[in-house]
Amino acid sequence: MPRKILLARLSLLLLLVLACLAAFVPLHHPEAAPNTFQPADLAWMLTASGLVLFMTPGLAFFYGGMVSRGNVISTMLQSFIALGIISVLWYVVGFSLAFGDDIGGVIGDPRTFFMFNNVGTAPHPRLGPTMPLVLFAAFQLKFAIITPALISGGFAERIRFWGYLIFICLFSLLIYCPLAHWAWHPDGFLAQWGVLDFAGGTVVHISAGFAALAGAMAIGRRRVHLDGHAHVPVNVPFVILGTGLLWFGWFGFNAGSAFGANTTAVQAFFNTHLASAAAMLTWMLLESARGERPTAMGAAIGAVVGLVAITPAAGLVAYGPALAIGILASGVSFAAVSVKNRTTLDDTLDVFPCHGVGGIVGMLATALFAQKGGLFTGGGPHLLLMHLLTLLLVGAFTFGGSWLLYQVTNLIVPIRVNAENEAHGLDTSQHGETILVV
């Protein structure tokens, strides 16, 4: 029996078992007392959760427009499928691993919220006192969804679909959930160190960047890259559309991380927009200063880099530093892309130079400009030292862990398509579908 058929049947059996458990095992969902919450907080957090979910289809268009003809559907699906598979994992055990009762500051107890037991409309006094725990879990789920989707750009155009599904399951449970616990659970060791990550610069973007870097190296270069062919995006309007959807959804990503309709959300909202606008302009000016024509691709990439970089700082810095962070991150990522293009690294959609490096710039800039504890705001060097140490730990854990997970995945199912399927494109070889007009 072909391996992919066996995997499909085993996966279907697991889903059927899960359906029976969910339907018939008694679970406790505590209900909130009347008038427990401020209606404005609930309305904003529901809206923010929807906005963050909206980012994943936006990423699908952003990445889908960047790849070559024959790989549009497969690339977009690699983002879109995360909405399904990560949601189920989060319900079963992911939320517990990330936010369950602390075990040594490293991981949550998988029994705490297994299959959303003890998750209901009642608030949790430490995780989200201003909202139902189920709403907090739903909001955090959207971050867990987009992180593995971001990674897919590093190995676009050459990974088997089943290999991708296995990898993102392993990554979500073994890398993303521990990182979320370290940084965002009150007892996580990074939170105890005082490390600041307002909305996911470390947990989402740096982790995705290093995982994509490991993937590009572990899976190897595309044949067209080995032959020295220039990469030509198939549909720049898709990229622009995806950027707009990402920019719009990012207001929920960052302002929603204030966990209520409050002044911190307002500050994060404006900082998010300002940093992205500045980064977009900077990227285009850098293209022009180098004697090139300003491109729509450059504008889109610059905008996203600004969004990435402001994420860890959005609700923690003033407006001026937010503008500076966007400009600085755009310049550093622009240089990183230029350096990468002179190497043999085949990070197809520049995930590490943009998301990884942009996240690093934002993380370190948070330690410099944070209104409370920043080096340039009278806080001394302690926070910067903690962020530098965190960068080393997270980078090593994410890169090394992801490298190992790629090898494990390859033992279960060959992770890379063969030369013939790669030449024909993944749309037909993996999904039997084509797009006639792009």
C-alpha cells in the first residue's frame, strides 16, 4: 500500500476516534457569572481574533504570488491548510502545552486543558482575566496557525504535501507550544526573566525565520536554483493583495495583544501602522538609491518587514521609536536579502532575511526603546542583555529542533518531491490541480 494512502487512512481513523471522544467524554466548561466582562473588551477581542485569522489567507496570497508558475495552488494551500490542522491540534493538546499548568517554566501540563476541558466562558485569573478563557484560547490559536504557515516560504516549490503536514504538526507541538509557554505563560522562564514580546516577535517571527532557514538547508536547493535561473514571481498583484490583507489583519495581531479595548491597544494599533508605512518607503528608496527602479514587490516586502519588526514592541514603545524601528528593520532586512542572494542558500521567499531578521531587529529594539526598562529610556542594560541571551537560546532551539524534525519527517515520508514532480510543479504533482490564468 502506498505510504500516503496509509497515512491518510491512519489520520482519518484518528479523526474518527477524536470525534467519538469529543462527543461522548464528559468535559467541564466553566461558565462566567452575568456581567463579568466589559462588553467593549469582548467585542474587541472577538474582532481581533477574526483579524488575526484573516492574516493566514492573506499570507497565502502573499506567498502564492511570489512563487513560479505551477506552484501557486500548492503554496497557497500550505498556508490555508494550517487553519484546519493546527486548530484541531490546539483543541486537543496544543493549548495545554502552551498555557497549561507550568512544568518547570518550560512547558504546560498537557492534562490541564486537554480537549478544552476546563475551558469555558469563565475567565482565567492569570491568563486572561478580562475575557472568557475560551476567547483567550481562540485568540492565541490564530498565532499558532500562522507561525508554521510562515515557515513554508523557506522551502516553497519542493516539499511533499504529506511531509509538510507531518512537519507542521511536530513543529507546533514540540517547538511553537514550548516557546509560547516560555514567553507568554506567567510562569514561563522567559517571562520570569522579564523578556518582552508584546505580540510574537520571538514566539512567531524569529522562530519561523530560523525554522525556515533550517528547512532551506535540510531539504536542499531547487533544481532551478542550482542551475542559476533567476526567480520570477508569477503574480505581483497577488503579492500586493496579500500584503493588504496582512496589514489589515495585523491590527488584530498587535492591538489585540493588549487583551482589551484600552489605551495600550490604541498605542499598538498606531505603532503598527506607522512602522509598516516607514518600512515600505525605506525599502523602495533603497531600491532607487541602488540605481534600480522602485518595485511593487519591494514595497510589499518592506511593509511586511515593518509589521514583523514592530510586533514585539507594538504596545511598549512610543510613536517615534516605532517609526525608527520600521526604518531600521527595513534597511537591515534589505541588506540581509542582498547578502543571501550572493550565497547558495535557497530560502525561496526570503523568510529568514525578512521574518527572522526583522523579528530580531524588533526584539532587540524593544529592549532599547521600551518605555519601561529600555536602555534608551533610563532602564539600564539589563533588559538588552536578557533579550540577547533569549535570542541565542531561541535561535539555537528553533534551528536545531527544526533541523531534527525535518530529519524525523523524512523518515516517515520522503520530505522532498522527486526531480520530475519538481519540474512539473507541485500544483499538479501534489494536488492534481492547475491554475489557467494567473
